[in-house]
Amino acid sequence: MTCREVIELLGDLAANDVAPERRRQAEEHLAGCPACLAYRESYQRTIELARRLQPAAVPPALLQQLRGLLDADPKAGDTP
Amino acid sequence: MAGTMTSRRRGRPAADPARAAGPVLGARVEKLFHEYATRVYNLVRRMLGNEADAEDVTQEVFAQVVRKLPTFRGEAALATWLYRIAVNAALALRRKRATRTRHEVPDVLEDFLSDGRHGVPVRRWAATPDEIALNHEAHEVIEAAIRRLPEVYRDVYVLADVEELPNPEIAAALGLTVGAVKSRLHRARLLMRNALAPYFEEEAA
């Protein structure tokens, strides 16, 4: 298996979506290829970084407008 | 729909009397509302690449939610339903804009030689302890890289790796096959990986 083929397989490898023989071939290549090992590590790190992204806060004015949308129902009636 | 919300209001007195003057959603609903507002806002912000559009589309999404909630029969989870509306609203704005900015997409496969070996040096990334939250700069670098992704890759990437939706849901939301989702996701990750490498690589010896 070439480096290029291994890199092409990284997504499926990460998702455990590879036939056992192809996985074996990929792991065999990785065991002897520092460049692909480093690449796979950075690929996995890229996935992990996305998961750690914090959401930006919703601008307060927008939040208020959205609240207003939820509350602006003519059938809302009186608070009990 | 707000009728439903009203009937869920517990008769508890508001802890802060000043808040009772404005729209009162009740503590549990408020928490859900805040969570979903945050998710929708950030999803469309990343899909569209700017905050002004994100604000407009988020409002549009919630207006639709208010209109459509009476007909929501729980065929899908509420979150799935919300995401679907949000994705459609973001895509609709793009279509309306109709400016096709042609992105120069580096083909990551160009980095390989004809015999399949790496054509550019691959450096290891510096170890970042998992427990430490990403700092502001790292966030900026990642968000900027996402903005630079071509839209076809960006949409899948944001839904899959940032929002962590399952592939079949992403496929349904974007009108793609699951195979196409996987393929685009992989391309997106390769592009992201290359974009982030200069920032995260170990210093050259």
C-alpha cells in the first residue's frame, strides 16, 4: 500500500469502516512509515480539535429578539 | 405554539421580579432555548462565514420554528428537526446571494509523488494536553480555516466534526448520499489538517 492510499483510507480507518485485510495492510504500512504515522496523528488531532471548538455566544440583542418571537403568540393569554 | 410554551409555565413566582416584566419562559425551557439558540447561531455562522448573516438566518429559523411547531409530530427528534430548518435556511440565503466565489482549492492529492509517496515533508504536531481548553488564538486559527473551506466541504465538515451529527442525518439535510458525505468529509479533514499544520506543528529542530 502506498502512502497516498493510506492517507485516502484515514477517514474509513477512523470510522472503523475498513475490511480487515485492508486495515492490516494499512497498519503494516504505518508501522514502517514515520511520515504516514505523523500524518495520521495530525489527521486524528484535526478531528479532535473540531470537537473542542467552543461555540460563540449568541449576541444578547439577538437572544432577546428570539425570546420575543417565542413569546409573541396572540393566544398566549394571561399568566395564571 | 407559544400556547404550548404558556401551558408549560409553572406557576412559580419569578426569582427576580424584574424579569417577570419581560418574556418569561420558565427555567427549563429557558435553558433549552438558550442551548438551541446557541447551536443554531453557531451552525449557520460557520456555514455562512459571517456574523451578520448568522443573525439574520437565526431569526428566520426561529420564526419558522414558531410557525411550524404546531405541525411538528415528533417524526424526528426535535434537534434533528431544528438542524434541518437551520441548514435549509443557510442554504437558501446562499442561493439568494448567488455569488459564486470560485475558491482556489488546493488538491491535497498534489502533495503525493507519482509512486504514491509523500511529496512534502510531514512534521509531527506538538503535543497539546487534552484537558486544557483551546486558547483564543487556536480558536481563531481553526475558525478561519473553516471559513476558507469551499462550501461543499465546509457544510459537511461543520455538521460532522463540529456538530457531530451522524452521517445519515447529514446526508438527508444536504440532499447527498452517505457515500458523498464520507468522501467530502474526508477531503474537508485533509484540507483542515493542512491548514492547521503550520500552527500546530512542532517547531523545526
